[in-house]
Amino acid sequence: MVPPQLCCCSSCLHLESGASSAERWPRSFSDHVMVVSTSTFVPCPGPAEHSARMGLPALALLLAVGLQHTQASPSARSFQMDYKHNCFRKDGVPFRYISGSIHYARVPRPAWRDRLLKMYMSGLSAVQVYVPWNYHEMLPGVYDFAGNRDVEAFLDLTAELGLLVILRPGPYICAEWEMGGLPAWLLWKPNIILRSSDPAYLAAVDSWLHVLLPKIKPRLYQHGGNIISVQVENEYGSYYACDYGYLRHLLGSFRALLGTEVLLFTTDSTGMEELRCGTLQGLYATIDFGPGSNVTEAFDAQRRVEPKGPLVNSEYYTGWLDYWGEAHASISTVWVAQGLEDMLQLGANVNMYMFHGGTNFAYWSGADYKDQYKPVTTSYDYDAPLSEAGDPTEKLFAIRTVISKAHGFVVYHTQLPRDIPDPAILAAPPHSVCDRGYVMLQKEYQGTLERDRQITLSVTGRAGDTLDVLLENMGRISFGTNVSDFKGLLENISLDSDPLSNWLIYPLAIDTAVQQGWPQAATPKSSSRGRAGPAFYTGTFETPGIAWDTFVKFPGWIKGQLWINGFNLGRYWTSRGPQQTLFVPGSVLHVGCSNNITVLELEGAPLTPLLLFLDQPLFNRTLGHSTLATE
């Protein structure tokens, strides 16, 4: 039962929709898949107040592979730490990346696009990239950034394909690369102490950074690019010097050349000595570990040096390198997939090292020294998800399966191949839409395709127009002969019988984002009411007195999902019924402080979006006899 002040129209929740003005991310479709709006819980107004009520801010965004591709004006772009909520914030919105390492120096330039596109289509939101100093400055003061060495072209290609970048520019990179990326000509000074405060070494480092980092700065996320973070040095805690003066010097150089807004970080193993020597105040400390590690214990090590902030594994080892004279290294696909899933369930950010290894062409392979000299093979296949030749492996499909677990929603994205001035039939083969597909063309809602029901729509458009289908899983079959109930788009959609191609697939981790406090308010230039198609509506309300069990009614809403304080209360489908309300356990409500409420309406909210809290459930058969107010 609920207290009287929460019954019927004593209280109701107003939610209004709006769209933010923004530039577009490459290949994102945030502003036409979902619109976030916020409002507050208010006493139920009279009719005159309904028309005068103004909505609070809105923000458009997409949740892709567990990550949010947000839109923001250049001045609003930001990538920051949220120490309070232990996450990153991208344009003010909680963000988690799933990334993979690729080294442009180990891949022929003509193959860059192929490898990056395969990584993108595997569900990654970012790539991690090393810059080998010695690859670009083979002689002092002589720089080569042409052809295969054109790091700017590589970074621009990642942006074109919609991938974020975690950049590791050295000066030392390890990477089983010749001298760890340090130029051999440094040894012309026989007494030089590498990776230290030695003035001769620092002078060479500063000279290199003054060439490299100005190429990087315009590509930082804050400046309109796609580089979200930059590493300073690499696994320095594993080096004998433990020279904090050296790390402070590097920190000052990176800040001077890249600005104060860029997120700088370090990476070290989970050992206490490594973390002691490799970390420095002002640099966010991340860790690395591989499959078979105790994930909780590993992140506990990060927490000892970073008590607050996002969990980050900067090198999750999908395989291992090979040495001449030893057996080919490999790591179990099952182990890799399970470790990845364990980290993602903790909300961690993960970079897989390597996702594509490539080849140590020419003389660029390095060596290790573990009791004896161990040179690295020419192949840097690394038993990675993408083979040395760029072919998908069993490991890639296992990783993609882990990334793509989104029981609720997946987005399919492509473009119209030609002009369609007259209505054409957009059709799905029978039984191929599992289970409902909400179709958007150029951000505009066109209608719904439904399993065993509606499988065609009429559309018009121009070549290149974006076509997005938001697929909803309505529940897998639990009884009968067909229990292998696959979800998503099982066969190709056609346009006047011509199959559409080049689909990109984005699983949406909506529940995780809502639990982390998303969405956040942003100020729109304009707003709309009664928006058709998928849209989020959010607000806050207070629970007076005791948090009783209650029921929420959706007057004028069609179909969607409801969260209160991050708890997913389930689906509503008032247009089909018979259920007209959702049960709200008192245990999910907060007393004496704000409750957050989020509604995902899939087809269209009413002109005056409001919710009613009732003291009993409503079903179709009771509507005509209820004494409660209805809309």
C-alpha cells in the first residue's frame, strides 16, 4: 500500500523531451536514436499549468558496446575523471571504454583501414596506439613522418572510423620493439643514463617531444579530435632507476605542450614496488594484468594508489609474444573471454593488448633479458584476436560475444545506397526481426518492424542518408521446441528487394549507464514535445514519509522501460495491454532525498509526459470500473 499523498493525482511526474544542438561524431547516431530529457517531480498541476510547464535540460547520446558516444559543441567537449562516481566522463556523461591495441608501425599502411574497421566492428570503442620514437628519428634531428610512418594519417583514419584513441607516445614504449622505442643513437654518449634525469637524456627527450606533441595537440578530444588520454612513460615502475624527478620532468613537458585539460596516465603491473616507483601525483595510475589473474585482487592493487576514479586495465593480455627457439605462445580463448567478462561486470575500462599484433618488419623486433638474452621473432602475431595477416580468429568471436551481451537493445546502422524520391518498401524477411525494430531514417522515426507481425515499411530518402534500426529483445523462448531463440536482426533487410549492406552493430549497455547516474542535464537550444521514436525522459522526485510499495501508471505513453534509482522495473506496453501499471517496490525508493527516475519511451511520449503513482495495479478489464483518475 502507498500513503494517501502518493495516490492518484495527489502527485504526478512531469517529463519533457528536448534535443540538444551538437556536432556529429563520425558514424555515431546519437542524436536520432535516443534523446535524454530531465525534469523534476512536482505536485499535480491543473490544466492551465500543464501548458505553461517548461522542461529542464536535455542531452542526446548513444550508448554503444557499453560506452556512450556523446555529442557536444567543440567548446563543451571534455574527457575527465569523476572521482566521486569512479568513472570517466565524456562531455559530462559517464563513460567506459573497451579498447584494443594496434601498432601502425607493424601494419602496412594499405592495411590500416582494414584492421581498424575490423576492430571497430568487433565492438571496440577505442584503440590504444604506441608511437615509437626511434621509428621517426633514426638520426638526431632527422625526422620521418612519411608513408608508413605517417602517424597523423593513422590517427585521422581512426577518427574517420569513429574510434577513440588512447595514445602512448613514449618516450619509452617497450612493446617488444627495438630498444623499447628509444633511438640507438642515444648510446653515442657512453655514460648516458636512459629513462632518468640525466641532462643529456632529457635534452634528447625534450627535443623529440617538441616535434611530436604539437602534432598530437589538435587531435585531443578537447580540441575536436578523438584522443581521450595520453600516457606518460610506460611501466616505469619496472625500471631500476625509480627517478621521480624524471617523471616530474615528463609531466611538466606534457602539460606545457598539450595543455592542462588532457588526461595523463601511467601504466604499471600490480606489484607494490612497481606501483610505488611508476606512479606520480598528477598522473592517473592504471594497471596491467592478463587472463588467469584474480580480477578483484588486481584492481585492489590499483585502489591502493588510486582510491577513487575509474578502474582501468591498460594491458589485458589476449596472447603473448614469441622468442626465437621457443614454442609459439598462446593463451586460452576461454580464459581471455572469461577475464574480460569479469572486468566488464565490475564496470572496468579495458584495453586488450594486443587486439592485432602485426609484424616486426625489417630490423624492428626487440629482445628480452630474463636470465639470458631472448630475441623476439619477426612475427608479432601475439595469438591476438586478429591474426598477423588481419584474419578474425576464434578469440575475436569469443571477445565480441562478451562485448555484445546486451539482453535489451542493439542498434543496427547503415546508409541508403541510392536516392529514393518515391516511396520504396523497406522489408525484413519473415521471422528475421527479433523481436521489435524501431526504424529511424535521418534521425526521424519511420515506424516499427515486429516479429511475426509488421515486416515492411515505406520510406523515401537520398543516397547516404543514415538508416538505424533499434532492435529490442522481448524475451527468449522458455518452453517448446524452439528454445535456441537468437536475438537481433537475423537476416538482411532489403530496400525494394535489394539487400542493404555495410551494417554496423552497436550493443547498448543501458542498465549500466543508468546505474552509474546517467543521464546528466545539458541545456538545449530548443525542445520538443510528444517526440516520436525512441527517447529517454528523466527526472527526480521525493518520497514523503515511509517508502511504501506503489504502482506507476503511464497515461498516454505507448511502450518502453522504466528505471527508478537505477533499478530496472521492467517493460510497460500500455498500447497493447492488458497491464497498465508497473509495480514499484518500496525497497527501491529513497526517503528524505531525491529519487531518480528514467523512462525509455520507444514509440512516442504524450504531449504532456507525466507519470501517476497509484495504490493498486490497473489492467484493461478494470479501467472502466476504476475510481482512480485516468487519462
